[in-house]
Amino acid sequence: MHVRPLARQGGPRRKQLHCARLSSSDTRNNFRRSLADKLADIEQLVNSESGMDEKWTSLSSTLFDTAAQAIGFKTKKHQDWFDQNAGEISTLLDKMHKAHRATLNIPQSQLFKKQWQALRSEAQTTLRNLQDEWWISKANEIQTHADRNDMHSFYDAVKTIYGPRNCSLAPVRSADGTTLIKDQALIVEWWAEHFNTLLNQPTPVDLTTPSCQTASYYFKATAVIKMMTLARREI
């Protein structure tokens, strides 16, 4: 058996199990029974002379699949109008999608087409009403907190709408590439030094060479241009 090096996360993130559901005794008992049945199925493989990697792969996949079936996965939740009415919306959308599939299977049927159009119109109207009701309720809640001068509850309610702020820190490497800088103050210093070096590069132009942009040449050129302009007008 050998220890594999930690792989970098390059693909999609694995779903997280909803372990909080194990606080229910029914869920725990169901998980125990399911796991006992699954382990009995792979007992022959575990006791065989197969390689340790093969045994571990089979055991870990069995544990994960059994837990996924027994307790399920976490779902990303936000306090918005969709999540609070997820059951009603899902039922409505399922009916609409079922009618749409029937229309695609039999495109010449006017009955299926009218049913799909009616369900689509109902879904659009219901979704708009649910969204409007949620925003009105949330606006009244925030206004109530403001009227009571309850700033803590006021900002909590606002955060539920806009979500948490993501204040992630992006580390940088030093100029020689040997050190990873993670401190915020040092990162700001690094960027200041970086742009100072970038914007103040030595110029290849010899500044001691006479240039037509000097004041004397500029005034002489201006006088010549005025004389030529007057001469053209006289002509």
C-alpha cells in the first residue's frame, strides 16, 4: 500500500453529504441498515487477495454511495423568493415540461400545444406573482427594522438579499519567485514596487540631444507659420 500525493482540485467539486440529517434517529437507523447490506455484498472482495488500492476504492465508493442514498446531499440555499417556494415552483414547472415534451413528441396535436401554452402562461404568471410578493414582504420587513432603528436586523435583512461579501485574498510571489507573500500589507507593498518598476523604466532616448520641442525652436516655428498664413491671405 502506498500513499498517493494530494491532487490539486481541477475538476468539478464533489457534492457534500447532508450530515446534519444524521441527528434524526430514523435517518441513522436507515443508514445503518443500508450500510450493513452493502458491506455484506462486498465482504467477499474485502476478504480476497486483491490489492489494497482496489479494496479501498470499492469500500470508499460503497460508503459514499450508501450515505448519498440514505442522507442525501447539501443544497445551496439563499433566502430568496425561489427557494422559499421551491415545492410549488417545482410542481408547476414539472407540469409545464411534461406538456412541452408531449407537444414535441406529437407536434401536429393542437390539444397538446394548447395545454402547453396554457401551462406556460400559468407558470409565468405564478412566478411573477411569487417574486413580487416576496420583494414586497422583504421591503416591508426592512422598512420595519429602519422605523424601529434596529440597525443590526436592518443590515442582516439587507445581507440576505445581496448575499455575503467575498473577501478572498490573492497571494503573490516575490520578484525572484521564491517566496509566497500572503500578508495584506506586504502584498500592497509588492504591488507598489511592481508598478513603480513597470512605469519607471530607463528610457533609451538621449535627453541631451537638441530637440525641436525646446522653447526657442517652438517660437521660431510659430513665427514662420504665421508669416506663411499672412502671405497666403494677401495672395
